[in-house]
Amino acid sequence: MTEKKKSSSKEKIRQFLLANIGRVIKSHELQAAADGAVQYSRRLRELREQEGWKILTHNDSLELKPGEYLLTEAPSGTLDLAFVRGLSSKLRAEVLDRNGFTCQMCGLTPGDIDPGTRRKVRLHIGHIKDKSLGGKDELSNLRSLCSTCNQGAKNITAEKPTAIWLLSQIRRAGQDEQRAVYNWLRGRFGG
């Protein structure tokens, strides 16, 4: 007697997306396709980040609302090894050390309480130019980001601002904002 192998939730989501290319899909549909699995969003991220699937979210497209997803095209059928290979521990440590163990978008550090989620901050390594847009896993293209900023930054982040641009923004700000920047910099670098 042969036993039929049960499909994983990731495989069920994969098949559901392939059957719905070009159609906006809501999160409850994905969860239902995965037989109620609560980790469906993690499986989506794996398809995007590890396998290079072009699945858009509200972070990528203004036409999509939170909880809506869109697979724009069928994957190539071959696994892109650039998406599978993870960062080495050494490279992760270099990025975190260079960035002062601080989120490069909001300035929070591990252990701080994220005001948006009220959870302790965890840092991740994010790409300045996303891998799906041709970015590389190299020190110059990586930065430390908290969970919140990393989720929001996917595929829409701009290049790192220049010192001249940052200074021009600070000069345009009011004294209260300039004082806040000064205090933050003094706290971060001492003095």
C-alpha cells in the first residue's frame, strides 16, 4: 500500500499563486490555500527572497492595499542561486559593526522598544539596492535595518543619501528639529 505524500503549505501557496498570476490575491485566500496555515506570510517571503518570485505587496505598489498580493509573472522555472545563497556570518558582523548596531533608517538599536509595534527591536541585514533589482550581497550594498524598516523597505528603497543632501535637509529644518538631530548624534557618538 503506497502512502500519498502530503503537500507542504509552501507548495500549496506556490500552486495557488501559479494558478492566479496577474490577479490580486487577499491574505485570507492564501491562508485558505495553505489549509489555514498561520505561517503563510513567511512562506510568501521565502518565495520572494529565496526563490526570486516577483510577488508584489502594498510596499511595492500603490495599487495594492495591506493584505493584498500580486504575482506579476511566472517564475523562470530555474532556481536563481543569487536568491538562495545567504549572507555569511562574517559579512553580517561587518555590516552590523560598520553601522554601529543601529537601524540605518530609524536609528533604533537592539533592545529598544519599536514605537510602532511595541516590541523589542531586532536588527536584520537589508540590501540598499534589492536583489530582485540586481543588488549584490556585498558590504557596500548592505545595511542594518530593524524588522519594521526592513519590511517597509523591500524593493522601494532609494540609494543611501549623500552627506550634502542630509546637511541641506537639516539646514532647512527648524531649530527644534535641528536640536533633536544634534542630540541624537551626540548620544550616538558621544561628546
